[in-house]
Amino acid sequence: MTTISAKAVAALRARSGAGMMDCKKALVETGGDEEKAMEWLRAKGLKTADKKAGRSTGEGRVHAYIHHNQKVGVLLEVACETDFVARGEVFTQLLDDLCMHIAAIRPTPVAVTEDEVPEEMIAEEKRQLLLAEDLQGKPDEIKEKIVSGRLRKFVTERALYSQEFVKDPDLTVEDVVKKAIAAVGENIKVNRFVRFELGA
């Protein structure tokens, strides 16, 4: 059996944000290979990410990002369970990725989840959609079906968690947050964000 040093466990804990016992077990299971241990922790954590969703998030950080062109900025508040995770590498990388996504993606998200997209925005979009040229002359029930589908797409595109992640379109932003939850073993929740653009 591979002997795992306290230093190796501490290094993995600092990198992953996972608990000491989980880090030790991951290193034992992977023969002391840190990269494989990170994968082991992720695989274990993904199974429990959904279970953590209801857990209290009393810690976290407010993160600021200014895009390279100096014309777009993002302020983001993300919560987690402990200060240890809030200061960790995984959490910091998540904040950077989320801010960069919000700065770069079009259409710009207006809410964290679909439930939080403002009702008045949805009502106005529906009003505009019903006036679309390609719907004129169609029966009302057909209009409603088409508008309902387009409205669903509108809401999905404006909710941060539902958007395709800008760095990997195979993942949604929610998937990216869940991967971070799996890596650190704690609940993580995006509370709010604001995007600034020069002249907008």
C-alpha cells in the first residue's frame, strides 16, 4: 500500500478544497497521484452535489472582473459554506470563469435562474412575439404554441444557470457550478451579479 504523507494530503486539500479524510482516501485510492486524486474527488463529489443544494451558505465572496478592453466589468456574489472554500483555488477559478462568462456572453443574462427572469420582461417579449410577421394570419392556438416555444428559448437564454458555458458549450453554467460543488464538497450558490458596459 502507498504511504501518503501529510504534506501530500495538505497540498491536495489546498488545491481541491475537499476535507482531509477525503483527500487522504483519494490519494490512497490513486496511488499518491495528485491529478488522479483530483479526478477521484470530482467523481465522488458529482454524486453528492445535488444533495448539498439545500445546505446553508453563510460564507463566500464578492468578486470583481474587468474585461481586457476595459469597457466591460462584472460584480458577482457567490456563496459557499466555509471561509476555507471561499479562499480556495477551485472557488476562485469558478468566480473568474463566471465573471468572464457574464462579460462575454450574448444575450447578456439578467437573472441567475429561469424563475428569476422578471415577469415584466417575459410579458413584453410575449407581446413583441405575437406581433411577429410570420405569425400573422395563423390561428390563435397555433400562434400560442409557437410563441410559447420562442418564449421558453428567450427565458433560457437570459438565465445564467441555463446558458451554454462560454468556455465549453457542452456544459451549462449550472453544470460548471455543480462541478465546483463536487470538487470542494460544499454547496455553492450564485446569489447575484451585475454587468457594466461603457456607454450602455
